Amino acid sequence: MLPNALVNILLVSLLGGTISVLCAAFFALRTQAHWIPVLVSYAIGAMLGAVFLEILPHAFELASSAENMAATVLFGILLFFILEKLVLWRHCHGDHCEAHAPHSESECEQAGHLGGKYRLAQQSQHSHHHDQGRSGMMIMLGDTFHNFVDGILIAAAFMLDERLGFVTSFAIIAHEIPQEVGDFLILLHSGYTRRQALLFNLYSSFATVVGGVIAFYALQTVSSWVPAILGLAAASMLYVAVADLIPGLHKRTELKATISQVGLIVLGITSVWLTKLVFE
């Protein structure tokens, strides 16, 4: 009989990945563009709630010292900054940005994550040529690795505490949906059919299951890694929310949009808080 933690990891990884892809397909393939800001604002709240209400408290509790955990989070933020710079350098060098529409350098520099992906897809609708699938393939390779890491984070959380596992999984799924919308739009721009875009995103999501299973068996022998992985998970979510997603919200400064964004962020945080209460 499979251990309860492994069953949870398998179910959440499989169902979460499938649900996020299908939800993203619904929005992307039906071109519901006005839903994107809603998804992004809610995802920001869910990630911030997971970081500050669940992941960091557990990480500090398990760490050998508060200074070590703080250093881990700081290192993680710097690491993700460097990794994103490498991705941008790969796509945005020379006199043009080969994976993005060449509208401006600032737009190109902001295209490292979800906001850039969606802007790219919007701009690409005005382009009359495809990139022969290059940007789509790069997106799939990057997201497959990303999903694999998500599986590791989910496994580490479940192995520590069931409630933490569900909260972490909830936050990961919440931010995966708007990201997957951007993936769909890029794949369509790259020349893939709707069916191919759906299948490729589903295949990529299975990497979460692989990462979760490998981590479950590996982390049992190296349990001392759990605090560091939780610290890196917190850094990852914090960096994505603050560095990649929130700047995109500042592009809409009107009062109505601001109130909507704040309300949705609070809703995302509240969702994590309620999830925490349910599993206490």
C-alpha cells in the first residue's frame, strides 16, 4: 500500500497539472483576454499568502537558525534573478528579440515570465510570420523543468505536513493557470495547432508528477534538505509575484483597476488562509 503522503503527492500533481492546463486552455483558446488581469492578480495573492502564512513559518521553524533560513531565501531571490537574466539574454540579444515581438526594449526585458508571455501573444497577433516553432519549443522546455521543480516543492511540503502540502499545491496551481494561458498563446503563434498546444502543455504538466515521486523517495534519505527547499520555494514564489507579476499591474493606474487588483490580491491571500483553516 502506498504511503499517504505519496498518494497526496500523486493526486495533487496529476490533478493539479491537468486542471491548470484545461483551465488555461479554456481562457486561451476562447480568447478571453479580459480574464488575464483577473487571473494574474488572484495568483499574486495566492503566492504571497502561501509564502508568508505557510511556507516561511514552517521553514523558519525547521531551520537550524533564523539567519540561515533568511540567507537561503535571499540566495534564492538572487538565484532566480540570475536565471531570469539568462533566459532574457537567450531571447533578447542583438538588435532584435527572436522570441518576442520587436516593439521596444522595455517590453522585451519584461517578457521573462507570465506578463511578458501574454504581451508577446497579444503583440504577435499583428505579426505575419511564424518562428518555425522555436519560441514554442523553448517555452515547453523551460516549463517542463519548471513543472519538475514544482513537483519537488509539493513533495517536500507534503512530507513535512499535510496542510502545508495542500496550501503549497494550491498556490502553485493558482499561478500555473495564468502562466499556462501565456504558453498556449505562444504555441499558437509559433505555428502549432490548438490540439498540439493542448497536448504539449499536458505532457509538460506530467513533469510535476515525476518531480514529486523522485523527491518523495530522495528526500526521505536527505530530510535535512527540506528546510532549504522550502526556503527556495518561498523565494521562487516571492520573486515571481513581486518582480514579474506586480510590475505588470502598475500599467493600469486608473482607480477602478487598482481597486479590482487589490481586491483580487486580498481574495488570493484569503483563499490561502481559508485553506489553512480547513486543514488545521
